[in-house]
Amino acid sequence: MKEIKQTILIVDDERINIDLLTEIFKKDYILLVAKNGKQSLKILEKNAVDLILLDIIMPEMDGYEVCKQLKENEQTRNIPVVFITGMSEEEDEAKGLELGAVDYIKKPFYKPIVKCRVETHLALKKKSDMLEHLAAIDGLTNLYNRRKFDETILYEWERALRNNSQIALILIDIDDFKKFNDGYGHSLGDYCLKQVAQKMKETLNRSNDFIARYGGEEFIVILPNADIKGATYIASSLKKNVEELNIPHKYSKTSNYVTISLGLTVTTPNQGCKSIAELIEITDKMLYSAKESGRNQFKLTLI
């Protein structure tokens, strides 16, 4: 399997420095370039980056301020920042490290040293990402776990607040799963959970749609920037696709096959739901309503 190249963001307002760094790294890495601090922050909103080579002296927003904003943002705080600068005073270096940079390379730089230092930090980043990924994954279903959900819903809620956009939450329960486990045994129960989880993951069609195992036979989906029409379509597709797995369930009172019930809420934060806890609570009530109404269906609310 071909290894995916890591991505470096070069932030410098001088063309000669950009060209020199590009020449060093273009063969082995994906390179993104920003000519000022504001542009770099915009690039990071849309791109995953593994390391940032950051100049300090730039117009409008200097490298210190860029680094400060990166470390205050949950989505960028773990990206290693290496300052590359002509500033040579020890207090300048200390300030950069105090802000959270991992290294400080002075201009004019010696290419082999820059290359070695960057490779070291990228190797550490790769190991860190692997450990973080393992900590966020449910071992049985290979979906994200409850911990990762808690992090993601907070991020998406705050983003929806900033953008005044809608967010949808879907809470899902496998119908009569205890009877499935009791009747077929836990090995087939685990197999059922894996199959349902994989099918639901395949159903989500946008890169920022999120699904996690919420606990036991419950799953939870976050649909950022989703209106009621789009969220309803996803909920309907999830229900339909799981049912079409045709996993036998002779112990179910709902169907001869495994089915799911879903609760769906679409809201604009602070205009509808006032908190994440309220959003989850209302979605849970919608799920309960779906189960009380006969299961294998979804109930929704727009707030």
C-alpha cells in the first residue's frame, strides 16, 4: 500500500524563502503556501496540515500572532510549528517556544539541517496522530467512540454558532438487540453491530458528517450545516440501508430482520436549542418516541 504523503504549510512573505523551502521539500511532501498570516489561517480552515514552517516578520499579522491563534484553536493546536526567521536574539526564540512552537530555525539556514529537523518533527507527528486515532476509535465497530463524539459535537456546535448555521443530530438504536444477543449469542451480536456500523458509515456521504458508537447498541450521527430536508434524507437512508442488510432476527417483534429506530433534531444553536445537552436530550426523546410508536422508523423535530 502506497504511503500517503504528509503536508507542510509554508508561511512566508518573501518569494525567495518560499522557493528555497519548496525546493527542499517538494519531492517528499505535499506543500501548501501562504504569503501572510491571515491567508495561512484560511488555508488551515479547509486543509489538514502536518507541520507549519512559519516566518515571524510579516505584514499585518506576524508569526507570533499566527502561532498564538493556532494554539488557541482546538482543530490546529496540535500541528507542530517551526519558526524560520532572521530574528536571532535569544528572547525572540524563547518567545516563539513559549507560544507553543516546537523548533526555531534561524536564517540564513543550512538546507540539510532544515530537512533533518522537519523530518524529525513530522515523524513525531505521525506517531502522535496514530496514538490519537487509536484513542478515538471503538475497538469493536471501528467507528469513533463516545470520547471523540464529545470533542466533535463541541467543535461543530461552536462552528455553527459562529456561522449562524444549522446542525442536525441523529440518535440510533438497534431494535430488540438484547433479544438478538440472547437468542443468537454474543458472537453473532458483535457481528451484527459491526455490519450495522459499517453500513451506516457508508451511508454518510459528506466528508464532515460524523458517526460514533454512543454505547451498547446505540449510535450517534452529527450532520453539520444540514437543513431538515437533508437530515431527513440521511435518516431515511440509514434506516433503509440497515434493513436491506437482511440480517435475520427471528426474536424481534418488529421485523424478521435487524432494523433501527432513530431520533432526529435539526436546530440553529442558541436560536433553537440553547446547549449541546438540550440538543442531545431532545434527540433522545425523539428516539424514544420512534420506539414507542413501533420501532423501525424515525421521529424528528425542527427547533
